[in-house]
Amino acid sequence: MDFTAALKVLQTMTMCSATDMLPGVRVPTLIIDGDKDGRAPVEQSLEMHEIIEGSRLLIVPGGSYATPIEFPQIMNMGIDLFLRGNGIL
């Protein structure tokens, strides 16, 4: 993908919202966010957690938009506990 196309995709992503679809989510849902994430602020994750019935929320202290890279052990542990708690593992 060329730079111009990639930039347009990124700009368009910030204009989209699927919030109206969240009440219809009926599957086990784990929301993970870093408390230093400037692209997806914790407030958005809290809102999603409130809307998606039965969802689980993991806020990683010090995590940014790159939380999976910065804190892989916390991510793996959170996902493992979520999957085990929902009978998926």
C-alpha cells in the first residue's frame, strides 16, 4: 500500500464508530486497553465495557497503543484467564 492510501485509511478509521452495534454483541468479550493509550483512551474502553453485557475489562497500567508489545506477559495472562473463565480453554 502506498503512503497516500495508508494515510487515507488511518484518517478514515478515526471517523468511524461502531458504538451503535455494541449492544448486540452476544459473545464473551475481553476489552484490553493501556492507561496511556492516546489513540484509544480508557474512557472509550470503559464505555464499551458498560455497553457490552458481561464483558471483561483489562486496563494495563503504563500501556500505550503498543500495549501488546510493551507488556506481553500481562496481555497473555489476561487473555488466558479470560479464555479459561469462559470455558474456552
